[in-house]
Amino acid sequence: MMRRFSGLFLVGSAVAGAALAAQGPLNQPTVRVVDGQRKQPIPYASVGVAGRPLGTVADAQGGFVLARVGAADTDTVVVSCVGYQSRRLLVADLSKLPELALTPQAAALQEVQVHADTWKRRNVGREGSGGFTFYNFHLQADKEPANKLGREVGAILGMKPNSFVEEAYVYIRQRSFRHLRFRLNVRALDSQDHPAASLLTQDVQFAVADSTASWQHLDLKPYNINVGPQSRIAVTLEWLDGTPTKQQDWYSVSIPAALSATHRMVFRDKSEDQWKVQPINLSLYITTVSPD
């Protein structure tokens, strides 16, 4: 049963990868995403088409090739990054802009003050690194490694309202890439129980060492993340960058997991794609502090 599930999951996800691999030559100019006030590049801004598995991620200098998005001139592209207001433009209009400015969020999330006599620290999520299944960011259909950029996966986690998220841990196995980089996000859930608005005010990125199979630890205390009234949130990882160590038929960057009747994994192929849900428990957990 576990083998069958893993096979179905990979084949179903490969459809989007195959469509992207069929894109035409990359003969369009680079668009540079910048801070509208400081005029500085916004590294690794997300680029996607609403509701569709199309998109890419800007590079460390804020640049991206529009052809990588795989959209038609009449499609609307959404360019976004935590801490900035998103921009929506037709591909035809975006292709005329060598530079695209994002405006910093005018109103940051208000600082939350919670008073309690006692505080309790909890680990929430899956702390085991074994499992008979896994989520692989890179699909066999991805003949062009850049097709993976923008894929996002995470877990829905339950917690006490007004908790602070202090640390995050995720187990990553990879031997295929150098300069591997991810964005971590903490999201509220919408009425369909899918990830929605970010609860962050600052971008959280982290790099993964080459040829690693270990827990990645992120100290989130400096970000002062409070979930407010949320009793359930989504903690997700978006793939931002990575250079293959060599040409090969199968690239692997995976997170171990286990089938579960009670836990939910959420994933999408690009930054504006529709979320999908599977009964899987990823090797991902957070440490929270909550008033008791």
C-alpha cells in the first residue's frame, strides 16, 4: 500500500513538471524585482500565475527570466515576497519592464502582548526521521532542474491560540545539489483548511549543506511570530535555489514522511498554484511557547 501511494503521488505531481519542461527557448529578457523605496534587489521573490502550476523564483539579485514562468501574454502574473505588497501584471505588460518595484507592507502585523502566569514549551509535529514514503521536491519529469523553483510543501499543525513559534526543524536528505536554499513560511488557514495569509513580517530563508541527511534547525525567536487566535497553522518550505552537482536522470531532495490518518501534508507546484492535501505526516516540527 505504501509503495502504491508513493508512486501515485509522484506521477500525479509530475504532470505539471512535464508541462514546464516543454517550454520554448528562454529568449526573453530578465526582469529585476526591487524594493520600491530603497531600489535594492529583492532576492528570491516568488513569481506565479494564480491557480495554475506555472511560475519561477527570482535569483539572488532579484532577476528572473519571464519565459521560465511558462505563461501566455494574456495571463496575469503575481510577484510576491514576505514583507511586501504583491504585484499583479499581465505577462504582456511585465515583458516591457526591465525592473519591477514592490512596495513594503504599509501596516506590519501589530506587536502582540500576551500576559500569562505560566508559559509552556511544546514540540508540535513529527520528530521522527524515518518512514516508508517521502516528499521529493524534484520530479523525474523535470528534465530542466530550474523547473522545480517555487515548489512548496508543509504540514498543518495544531496549537494553542496566542502561541509564539520559537524554532522550526525539518529533516532534509539531498545529494544532488549545491547552494540549496529554501524559504520557510508560517501561514494561517482559509475556510477550506488550506494555507493562506502569511503570519510573518520578515522573510525567513535558510541554506542546506551539500550532501546532507540531517535535521535543519531554524531559530525563529528574532521574528517574534505569534499565531494570535489561530489554533491550527501551516508551516511550509518553498524551494528557492540549487545547482545540480552533475547531470543525472534522477535528482533527489526529499523530506521523509509516514502515512497518517490524522495528519495532513499540504503542497503546491508553484507559488500561486492551488494547494493539494495528502494524509501524510512530514518529518517537520516546531517548538512553541504558549500561555497556560
